[in-house]
Amino acid sequence: MKKRRFVLGDPHGAHKAIMQVFEQAGFNYKKDELICLGDVADGWPQVPECFEELLKINNLVYIMGNHDAWFLDFCKNGSTPRIWTSQGGRATIDAYERVENIELLRKHQTLLEKAPYYHITEDNKCFVHGGFNWTYSIEKQSGYNLTWDRELFYVACGWKEAENLVQQYDEVFIGHTTTSRHDRQLRPVHASNVWNLDQGAGWEGKLTLMNIDTKEYFQSDLVYTLYPNEKRRR
């Protein structure tokens, strides 16, 4: 079986959604490659289960997300800023308190400590959680900008020129900015040479897994229907 390459949007603690898209794709944990665009942390109640599932994958590239950065700061320093706990962080704290396993927490902390802020493939595709300033080198940009930027996506959506917006890379794959306002059918959004794979799994939408080479994609049910007894973020 030929190794396939996949990219996963922001799961936000929705382990049931991860399992749905993996099953649909027939994902092979030993042979296939997965690039996760980050933000496993915060939102739905199964953050530890999500990390454990991803760690089963032999060929995993995990990109740092802004929620992951908040969670990592909590792991290292005990920080609980209101902006984090009110945006899904409380659910992450509760999830680890339920499992009562400090070694599991440290294991997931180690994954995030090693996570890059971006990944460039040999065939010149770029993967980053938020975005970046496309007018200069990504290597010179801050982790904060790479996890929080939304301008790349917004400009790409309005790009009318014949040439690609991002000249450095053939394609760019991002998460972070939910696309429900751009496509009410919650499909991946392709704008210029930018693909946005955040279809709102942490909020009102679906989780998306895409084959990087064929662009075939797989989506979960509306995630809030998978967790009917959990408080829904709005």
C-alpha cells in the first residue's frame, strides 16, 4: 500500500470526530502520514484521548496552534488566563483532572514542546496553524504570528490576481480561522493557493481530514451532535 499524506484541521478535543474521519479515509497508522495543523487543545472534553490517538501514528507532524500554546503554558507554569479558560481551556483542565494521570499530561506536554510552528515538505507545500506575512521569509517570523495570523486567509479570499498570493510555496495549508462564514456547507475553503481546513470543529462545525495530493476530504458529523451533553461553545 502506497503511503498517503493527509492534513487534519483543528480537532479541539473532539476524539469522536477524529475517529470518524480516520475511519472514512481508511487511515493507516503505520504507513500513512498525518500533518495536524494544531489546536487539539480546548473545546470538547476528550483532549487527552485526541493526543493519545495522534501519538499512535508512525508518521506524525504536529504543528503548534495558539490553543496548544496556551495549554503548554499551563503545563509548564500553571498559567490560567481568563482569555484561555473562557475559550475552551477550562474543558482541557477538566479533562486532565478526570483522567488523574500526571504522566499522561507530561507526555502530551513533551509533544507540544517539540512541535514546530510550521512545516515545509520536499515538494514545497507549507503547513502552518494560523498564517504568516507572505512578503518575507517565514523563518524570520514569530511563533505568535504563526499561530495567530488571520490576514493571510482574509487576503487570499479576496485575491483576484492571476499569480498566487504566496509566491514562496506551491500550496499553503492553514487552520485557526473557522470558515463557516465563507462556506455555509462547511467544505474546505480554497483561496488562491491557500487551503483552510478549519471548518469549525471546536464550535458549530465539522472536523476535516484531507488527502494532500488528491484533495479528497473526509468530514465528521457536526461535532456538537457527537457530544450532546456537553456545553457548546458559541
